[in-house]
Amino acid sequence: MTPNRRQFLKSSSLLAAGSALSGCATLDTSGRYDDWDAAQMGSLVRAGHITPTELLNEALVRLQRWNPVLNAVVMTHLDFARSEIEQGVSGPLAGVPFLIKDLNTYLGGTVTSEGSRFFANAVAERDSYLVERYRKAGLVIFGKTATPEFGKNTVTETLLWGDTRNPWNPAHIPGGSSGGSAAAVAAGILPVAHGNDGGGSIRIPASACGLFGLKPSRFRTPLGPAKGDGNGMATQHVISRSVRDSALLLDISRGPEPGGYGSIRAPQRPYFEEVGRAPGKLRIGLMKTPVIDVPVDPECVEAVEKAALLCQSLGHSVEEVTLPVDGMATYMAAGNLLSLSSNLAIQAREKVLGRKVTEKDIEPINWARYHQYKNVSGEEILAARSLQVKVHWQIAEFMKDYDVILSPTLPILPAKVGELGPKQPQAVVDQKSSMYSLFTLLYNFTGQPAMSVPLHWSRSGLPVGVQFAGRYAEEDTLVRLAAQLEKAAPWWDKRPSLPV
């Protein structure tokens, strides 16, 4: 690093670097690494004010500081990252450091362990379609982030990799299953990281770590080639600090995947252009309790009530609603679909290894679940898929009268590390861990877009997100609303401190 560039990284005043993207507004180039989102980093690289190597080195400095505390990143691919830079990166995010989640997402020639000892040496033959798009955009992938085994828990703790912790208080969980990505972004290692979401796995850790997390609509981003789609419930995107990074990454990744798997209406314009566009007066339905009637922590209720008042102050109408669905039947069906998907992935791995899975290969909780769901009948699965279609229609009809549904993201605050980990009894984990998805899972079932927005912090200093769900294929409404909230109640400068 030259003296001038070292000074640049620590300086707070520089000349404007020009346009971020073709046709988009000029980005502010002042500030340090910690002050830049991914869009701004890409702009600085293209303007020649910083190099990809310098950005990667800055990310690694932060990784060295934080990862011993958090265990957010479980694999590094530094040779690959430096090779990408040496060969030359281009695109709207050229040179921006990036991490992908160690679950159902593949970087050719590297291991994706799924957080499991049974997949600990599973080398990917090729990139996922999503990863291809990330690389084409110029992102520099330098590692993989922690996930619970098969993404089957809302805490990110495994027997393979250990416990991942929350930067705001390392005694607490960062949520799951994209807990490693959320912890890395919240700590400032990088401004945005990949996640996927089959029941809340982007929104739950975004809430727990004080970040923005958007789950796109079903079919908006590519899933393949992968071990499955969670029976229509899984989708992929990112967890970010800024709304515009999420919008930009959605522009980069969206669109049909090879084979034409699934289809969805294309947006009217790039999502990046929705940032700053007035959302208009939205009709917001306020849901304070989930579709399964359970107590909600008073601080989560406080968060959503404050969000409702903020929305009203911005000109939106808000009224309390009750969704017209059978909550228990919906969640039972969703559990069957997700668990069957995990079982099929295990069976596919058995064929690759040429041997049967054993109790030593799988964490005790998932070993029990594996055998439990082996007995689910084809008739039960068909009934679950039929209910999935029915609930999709029910919510679509209901939302003819509402643009957005507002709720807490979580009904409870993040637990202590170890309380719901793989060494705990299955009954304890199944009951308490499932609480975290009581507001989020519904929108995986219906395929609607939903986002967690960091608008509140608890009295103990833990972030508390609120969730907004939009109509199917209407991510643009959510992006406009999120950007409006980000301006009205900024969260960019709210950051955890490294524990002494």
C-alpha cells in the first residue's frame, strides 16, 4: 500500500469519484473503510482511488480482530481471492470483498460443509449460478460464513465449527441460519454478505445483529445447481448495512436461471433506482402477534409499535390486522417440507460417499429429526404442498387491501450462546428455537418478499428488528419503504465495539 493510499483509507476528505453505476447518482467518497458500503467501494475502485487488494487487506485486518471473538467466518479462500484480483475484476462491484454462506451455495473447487461433519470434505464441482453472478459483478469472495447444520436451527452453533457469537454482546447468539454472515457484517469486516432463507434465515440474524435483511420473492434469485429448493420455501440474497447495497445485489443476482426453473414478474426498473424514490402513501397492516398465538416479548412489541408510529409520521396509514390463516397447520406443513428437503440432501450424500449416514456423522438433534421425518408419507407431503398453495392465495386476497404487513421480526430477544446448541435436548431446541421463526416462516411458505429493518435496540443493548412483508413480486415497494425508513431513522452509525 502506498503512503497516499494508506492516508486515503484513514482520511475523511477526498475528491468525488464519479458515478456509482451508469445512470445513477454520484456517490460520496469521503470517509474510511468502515464508512463505505459496497456500492461506494465499487465506485472508488473504478475511479482508481483504491485497489481491490487494499480493500481485501482491510477486510482481513478486521477479520483478524473480530473472528477470534465471533467465529463468524469458518473457511477462508485467500489464494482464490488474490488470484481473482490478479486476473482482473470488473463490474459494478469490482474489488469489493465478499463472503458466501457455507450452506447450499457453491464456489467451484472449495468445500461447502453445510455446517455438518457428514459434508466436511464435500468439494463443489462448480459455482452456483448465484456465485457466477456475484463473480461477474466483480465481488471478491474470500471465505465462507458459519451456519447451523443444514441450516436447521436459528442459532449458529455446530459440532463441526463451534459457536458463532453476536458482535453486540458475544454472550448472545447472532441468530441463524445466516448467523455467520450477519455477525461479520455487523462487526464491520465487510459491508454486505450472502445469506439464504428457508424460514427466516436472513431476517432473523439481521434482526439480532442490527442489520437490513431482505428475503426476495420465490424465484427472484437463482437457487441451482443445489441440493434442492426447500420445497419452494428457500431463497437467496444478502444481509447488508445499507438498503442500497441490498438493492444493488438484488439487481446483480436476479433473473431466470438456466433451465427456466420457476418464473416471476420482472421489476419495472432496477431496484437500485428505487432507493430514494417516494413510496407513496402505503396501507400498512400491523400484526403484533404471530399466526400461532404465543406471548411476544414486550421489547419486541415496543419495537413494532414505534415502527408503526414512525410509518404514520411519514404519511402511511396503519391499522391492526389478523391474518386469515390456520397458523398451526401452516407451520406443521412448512416443517414437513423443510425437513424432507434436508433428508433428501443426506441421502444424496450417502450415494456420493457410497455408505450410509451414521449417528457419528450428524448432530444428535438432526439425527433424531432425520429418522422422525423418514416416516413422513407422500400423502402428507402432498397435503403440505396443497396447503401451501391455499395459504398463498389467502394472503394474496387479504393483501388486496394492504400494501405491506408490519410485525416484529422476532417474538423474543436473542438467547445466550449454548442454550439452544447441538448438545441440548431435542425437545428443548425444537420448542424454543422454533419460536424465532414464528413471524418469518409464513412468508417463506407463501413466497412473498419480506425484510427486517433495524429500528430499535433493547434496554440491554441488543438490536430488535421489525419485519415488513410485501405482496408477491413487489420487492420494489419494500426497497422504497426501507430507504425512507433508513433516512428517517438512520442506523448506519450504530455499531458494536470490539470486546476488551
